[in-house]
Amino acid sequence: QEAVRATTAGEVFCISEQTVSVTPGKLGLTFECERPLVVTRVATGSPLFGRVHAGAKLVAVDGVGATPYNIHDVKGGIFTKGQKGLLDATKAKTLIFQRNDLSGVKYVGREGIEG
């Protein structure tokens, strides 16, 4: 008997997940203010138009768990260095979206899940 290997929280909890690969460029996604990883709108010119829909939650980019703090670029200041966010428009990426709320369960890649 073969063991079943779950790689994401969605597979463990039977939550609908969607993996989408995109080429470099802007994604054309708008996120909610109160829930910053939940998509509210997909622009018609977006490479994700028709593939990702409002209400989907971004959980990972290239295997790294998405947070409100790491998806956007951070500008450098006098004493700090700028940093590219996970949604950096200069590179291709693979995004994972969940279509249901997991109520506090986070995506942590192939290593497992944490709540």
C-alpha cells in the first residue's frame, strides 16, 4: 500500500487550490485591504484574467508562503536597503491560490503545514 503524500495545506484539508505559472510582467491583481492576500479584481489585460477570480487567496509564490509583508517591493531608505517582493514583475513565477478560507492555516511548502 502506497503512502499518500500531501504537499500543501489545501491537499491535507481538501481545499481547492490552483497553481498558475506566469511570465515576467505585472500581474494586474487587486487585493483586499482587510485581507491583503485575497484577490478583489483581476484586470482584463492580466495574464491571470479568466484563470484566477475574485475571492481567491494567494498562499505562495515560487514555494514561499505569501504574507502581506513579503509580496510587495520595499523601497530602501537612508539606512535600509530596498527589497524585491515575491510579486516582482521582472521575473517569471509560479503562484498558488486557494479558493476557500483555511482559517489560520498557512502554506509552508513541501515541508508541511503550520497553524
